[in-house]
Amino acid sequence: AAVNSFGSDIMAGCTAYTKVEGFMLLPIMSLGMAATTYTGQNYGAGEGERIIKGARISTAIGVGYAIVVAIIVYFTAPYIISIFTDEAAVIESGVFMLNCMLPTYWLLAIFNVKAGTIRGVGKTFQSMVISVASLCVLRIIWITFVFADSHSLFLLMINYPVTWLAGAVLAAV
């Protein structure tokens, strides 16, 4: 609904951006799921050191992936977005959204691996509370107060990395 408030060009740009974003998100989210399985197996085997090492390596892989893909997408964003549309205003808004988000996907990698590791040691309720608090409640608060106070596409987009950071911090705690 917040994106819709900016009109059809921004909505179309967001649709194109979301398609590109999938290539960023899915591998990162998969690392979080893999961390759950890996952690669960090693937790059951009593291999605490392997859990810590696996979480560090998974985080490094996720952060590395996010940085490398972000660099590639940053330099090719107009060409990638133009796969979905030839309208200049839509391409511009899709590129703007990508540029807002690209520098921050590494936060999502940290959050997903930490949440997956917490789930893997059997603390599924705690992981759920962290996810709901940061990815749902904080986003609603952000949109209700910060975004509503200053109706800006940048403030709407930066909502995501802010909540990823909050989730990563809560998971670390």
C-alpha cells in the first residue's frame, strides 16, 4: 500500500525491482535454511565448535555473495530493469530502489544465518519472536511513524535494511 501511494511508474518499477531482488534474496535465505539443518545435526551430535565455525563460514559466504552480486547489479541495473520494461520512468524508479537496497543485502545474510542457527539449536520460538518483532512489528511502526511523517520512497526502501539490522542485533543478543 505504501508503494502504491507513489503512483503507477513507481509501482511498475517496484515490480521490476522485486524480480531482480529475488536473485539477491533466495540464495541468502537458503543459507539461513541450510544453517538450521547444519546446526541441528551438529547440536544433536554435541559438536558446538562446528556450529560456531559453520555459522561463521555461512555468514561469510552470505556476506560475500551479497557484496559481489550487489556490485554486479549496481553496474548493470538499468540494463537488468529494462528487461522488464522500456519506459524510462519505470526503469529509473527500479534502479533507484535497487541502489537504495544493494549496499545492505549483507545485513540480510547475517540475520538469516543467525536466525537459522538459533532455530537449529531448537529455539524455534525465540527465532520466530525475533523475526516477527523485527520484520513485521518494526516495519509497521516504521511505516506508521517514520514513513508517514516524511512520505519518501527512500524512507520506505530503507525500512527493510533497518529491520534486517534490528533482527541481526536481536539474534546476536
